[in-house]
Amino acid sequence: MAKKKAPEKLKINRIKVVLAEKEITHKDLAKKVKKTPNTITRICNNESQPTLKLLREIAIALNVDIRELLIPTKDK
């Protein structure tokens, strides 16, 4: 019997990319937004998504426009 492929994760945020660009660890971000490192890891891996309030807090902590944290839905 053939194994079923796991469905591909829908990538919604690009927080992991922004953290790498800014050379900030997920642990540092977790401290800044008062969340556990595990929560930030799950968000960075697109296993879960932040609330809009948390997304705003992350944008402020990283000093970026909130839109930079999301993958665009269409090209300009």
C-alpha cells in the first residue's frame, strides 16, 4: 500500500525570513512579545498563525511594516 503524502503546509507568514534578515532569534522575539519560544517557533514554521494583535506586536518588536510579515496573495 502506498503511503499518502502529507498535505503541504500553507505558508501565510514570513516571520522566519524577517528574523533571519534582522539577525534576531526566535527566543529574543519571544521575550519581546511575551510569548514562549515554542509559540514563536510554531508561528515561524507556519504550523500556527498569530492573531492580528500578536502580528502587530511582532511587527512593532521587529520595527517593520506589518505587511512585511505576510506572504502576498497576488503580485503587484
